[in-house]
Amino acid sequence: MKYYFGAPGTLILLDEADKEIKRVPLAPRNDALETAALTRDDVQTILNAFVIRAETPRIFFESGTSELKATIDGNAKLSCVAH
């Protein structure tokens, strides 16, 4: 886990045209990548983005936020590939 999640990264939010909306730093904590505390507006921006991407030196994860919402609701699981 530390190999993949032990380096800082970035959460990148994209719109329908793949234009970047926002970047949020990701920090390694307890074998996971976490953001700092998010405001309600930050969370809404994440959920309203068309695509969510997480990048570190060892992983690249991208998913539509509709899949993220389904996962939060317990109805789906996101796939992740290490490069």
C-alpha cells in the first residue's frame, strides 16, 4: 500500500470538455491518500465535476463522477489501475 499511496498527489476535477475546474492536494495518511478538510463548496464542486482524476508518481485514477456518486451510495465499485 505504501508503494502506491505513500507519495503526495493531486485530485483534479474536469468539466465535460476536459477543462480543468479545480486541483486539490492529496497527502499520504494511513496507507491512503486524503485531502485536507473540505468545505461544503469543495464537496459540491467535486460532485458536480464531470470527471475526477487522482494522480501520484505511481497511480493514475480517472472516473466519471456519476460512478463516484453510485459508489458513495453503495451501488457500485470503482476500478483503479496502477501504472
